Amino acid sequence: MTISLDLAYHAPASLDETLEILSEQAGRTVLLAGGTDVVPSLRDDLISPNRIVDLKRVEGLGDLAVIDGALHVGCLVTFSDLIGSPAVHARLPVLAEMAGMVASVGIRNRATLVGNICSAVPSCDAGPLLLALGARVHLVSREGVRTVDVDDWFEGPRRTAIRSGEVVTHVTIPLPASGHGAAYARLSRTRGEDLAQACVAVVLEPGDRPRIAFGAVAPTPVRARRIEALLHAQGLDAGAIDAAVGLVAEEVAPITDVRATRRYRLAMCEVMLRRAVTAAAGRAAGDGPVHGTPLM
Amino acid sequence: MGHAVALKVNGESWSLEVEPAELLLEVLRSRVGIKSPKPGCERGDCGSCTVLLDGRSVRSCLVLAVEVDGHELTTVEGLGIDGLTELQQRMVELSSFQCGYCAPGIVLTATELLAVNPRPERHEVQAAMSGNLCRCTGYAPIIDAVLTAAATAAATTAPEV
């Protein structure tokens, strides 16, 4: 159970100090927030840094607030923080719905939203929803600040657009217009400990093109752009949803692994898309299922 | 290189020197002498190593000891300082555990739940406990004990009519 690595540990108190440390010797540093992905990766030798930079003492990185029409989620904000936030429940309840499906209470108390998209495993829960919400990732380095659309963030399993020497300070999520409807559906073998076998996020805004993304069924979370275009053109009646479901196999590329077969994932993505679009449309109309009601 | 870490464990102050790669679970068991957090899956899935960190349940197999400098930990050894809690008494009465390996983690997770949500519904207890695996009981006597403890606490603190 021991981690057999010779590691240095830094716990800087400010962002300036953090960037100073990163600029000294970038490349073999691992940034630490909640640690729920970092610690198992260290133990399994998936990563072999020579030092850890713990961000938890850096001031300001735990901010969670609505600023200029967007939700600002600092890189230390945990899934439990999102679940407990009145602002999230009032303005972006689908974010709390997703957070409530991540692992277990003991993980959610520690795991962060930003950490989830930084470790970038294909089954990460935050990825599809942030894609569907059009989130932006904010980074800082000694060279300055940089913003990346979450559409351009995921580059492969455990690979993102982050560069050496950079820290993700926060993500911003534009708040959907009132009258929007959104849903997150997640399939797993058990509650409380399993990674997603498949997941889908749907965001419907009045008059706008629907935004839909899948997770755990491709090397990265993926937008379903053909389905979005079809639903935008044809509306959300039963015939259009049938046609959208028919496109699922063109949008996702699941593999067979220990959690599910490719065939099962494909079949269930069709079911999940139908349920999530129906739930989101119902919520937009004011009569959908209460957020947090499992759709699967 | 060792790091000085000052923390409170069950109300008692500790100063330790730890290596950055040392896990909180290892340090608690081998250096502090607190044996209730159990190594199980050692990857955050099973909940048997659960401790309360500043009142919130965490997996001590996923926390580095160096991270808890300045923080406060509670384990079942600390819960029971003044005798069994209401929840623990109900668990004894209802024979909630058989082998008991999962018990410390389950007691702490349920303690956190009742602190946040004193009158949970059965489905809320099930959801909150879903990250703590028990291979003996099938969970029914555990969930019953949590619900009974909540009902007892509500009855004894209800205002007089």
C-alpha cells in the first residue's frame, strides 16, 4: 500500500509562489487538489513526478460564485461544494445533478470539478456536462493567462490542452437562459463506487441549438454534433427523437472493457439519449422529473 | 525530506514528521496508533478507511499525511470517548455488523449523514452509505439502525407541545 517514490512536497500560499515553483523545473510536477485521482495514479505508477505542488493553501482557488452571467468554479471546489451550493441549485441544477452521481460522499468531499477534467479519464462525469454547457477553462502561467474552450480541452485519455508550467485556476460556465432544460444521465453497475459505463448530458435553451455530449464511449468526452443539428432542425417531437437515436452509433465509439461491452454501451446510449432529451425538454416546459431523479 | 505536520486526532494534538508519499491511513495506523481505519481496496472504492477530516468523511487511503497539517481528524475511537453514540447503540441492538471490518467507516459515514441531514429518508440513507461496502450483512440492519437513531434523536429533541 506504500507509495515508493522520492517526492518533494510544496504547499504554496499564493498563485505567484505556485508559478515561481512551476517555472523552476516544469515537467515532472503533479498538481494536487483533492487527490482522489492523483494518489491512486502515484500508487499504480501511472505517473512518476519528483514533486507535488499542493494547491489547497492558495488563496482564491476555492471560489464558487455567479459573476457576469457565468458560474465561476475555482479549481478547489469539490463536488460536495457544488451539491451544497444554493446558487448552483437555483441557477444550474443540472450541475448538482451530475455532482450527486459522482462516486460516493467520501470521494465527493475531496474530489474537485476541475481535477476531474484535468485527470481527463474517458469516463469523467464532469466532461460531457461541461461540453454541453459550453464551459471555458482558465489557465495561468508565468507567461500570462489563457482560456481554452472545453470543446478543445480533451485531447485523449488522460491528456488535455494544459501546458507545462500552467495551472487551471477555474472554469466558467455560462448560465443558460431561464426556461432552459438540462439533464445528465449516467449508467453504472453499482452506486457509490463504479465509474460510468456511459453518460450523456443534454442542454436545451429556448430558440438555440441543443447541446449534447456523451462520456465513457470514446477516448474523450464527445459532442454529438449531428444529433444536435438534427434536433435543431426537426424539433423535439417523437419522430425527431427517434431520428436522433438512430444517429447514436455515428457519434460514439465505445470499447469493450471490464465495465461493459461495446454492444451494450451502444444500445444503452440510445436509451439514455432518449430519456435525457425527454427529461430536459420536460424540465424546460416546467414538468420534468426533479433534478437528481435517476434516469437510469 | 521529512515535513513537520501538526494535527488533532480525536481532540489530541500530534506533531509528526512525515515523508510526502506517506498515506494518512498508514500514518494513523502505524505512527498514531489509531487502528479503526482499515485498509480495504486501497483505492477509494470500499470506504473501510474512512475518517472524518474537519467533520467531513474522506478516504484516508487517498489522502497524503502531509496534506492534513493544521486539520482535525475524528475516528470511531474519538466518537466513543463519552460512551457509545445513539447511532452506535442502535447498531449494537440491531446487530448491524458481523465481521465488523467495515464498521468504523460505516459508523463515521452515517455520523456525517445525520449531522447534515438529521431525518433522512431510507433512500437518502442508502445513497449516503452506497460508498461503504459491507460483505456480510446485506446492509438492511445498518440502514435500519441509522433510521432508528434518527427517529430516536428526533423524539428526544422534539419541542414540548
